Amino acid sequence: MKKNPHIGVLALQGDFAEHIQKLEELGAKTYEVRRSSDLEELDGLIIPGGESTTNAKLEAAASKFHSAKPDRLPIFDAIKARAVKGLPIWGTCMGSIVLAKDIEGSKQGRIGLMDISLRRNAFGPQRESAEISLDIPELGNKPFPGIFIRAPLFLKAGNKVKILSKLGEGFVMAREESLLATAFHPEITDDDRVHRYFLGMINA
Ligand code: GLN
């Protein structure tokens, strides 16, 4: 693994600060990402938890504002362009929604690169937030404390997608080449194994 990888966290809205803290603890150099030029130095990008419709609106508004500047691509388009060239990207909860190609019953704005289909808010409202012990064989035998806050459930996966953790009739962690998605929030636990796993993807 590269010694001090440069990792950006999309910082339009949501819990980007918690990811930044975890990444710094693991020795990464971190960047808050708000515009396309913030992506230049990055070895990897995290799209945090938050509210996907709010992020889509913020990104649409910013795109309009910057459209006069040809050198400034809207941030979702800029991320997509880097992802296609292999930039490792990890979406947590809202981030997984923004990465997914298919969001059940919704046309909301997204990056839409990962071949998964999901249902938003599948675990119920905020008050039904829960910690669920997850089996993630790739991270070892010890169960992972999965924190679910108005989380999506992943329902279908294309044939290049590797399912890393199943739950109920669906799954909650998956990888498609350099894209990683978790429906839960490792950034607000003491367990750093998913962050380490993502850092491990960077030079793989
Ligand atoms: N329910 C939110 C959405 O659909 C995601 C919540 C989260 O990221 N914790 O965008």
C-alpha cells in the first residue's frame, strides 16, 4: 500500500468529517472535495453518508453556477470521469445511493456507475436506526458493527459485482472492481477494518 495515500471525501453535505478523522488516524492525507479541481491529486475518493436528494440538488445548483467556466466540470461528471479511469471510490450509505446505477422508483441525480440496484430507506425512518452485527468474510471472522441510519438495502447486482456482506433478502456491502459500496456507516464506529480495506484497494 502507498504509504500516505491522498484521499478525498466529497464534502457537499453529510458526515465527511468523520471519514476524514478515520483516514487521518490511518495515515492518509485527506482533502475535502467540492469542485472538480479538488480531484486532481487524489488516489481515492469517499462519498459519505448524508441525504442523496440534497446532494443531487446541491450538485445541480453548483453546475449551473459554474457552467460559464468550461474548465470546471460539474462534480458528479468529474468524479465519473476519474472513476472510469480507475480511481477507487467508496460510497457509504448516501454515497452508495449516488454510486448505484439503479435506485428503485427514483430518477434523482447520481453518478450511477456501479451495477447495483437498491431501495432507499429500506430499514425505516431515523428512529429505527440500528446497529446490526454483520458477517463480512473478507474482513475476517470477527463480526463488523454495521450502523444503519435510514439506510438503503442493495437488491440486485450485475455479474461483475462481488457481494461482500449479505443481509435479509439483500446485501449491504459490495465491490465492483475499483468501486466499493456499504449501506452502513463504518466511519462512526471504532472498527477501522473497512477503511483499511478501502486503503488496500488503492494500490492493488
Ligand atoms: N436516507 C438517505 C438517502 O436516501 C441516506 C441516509 C444516510 O446516508 N445515512 O439519501
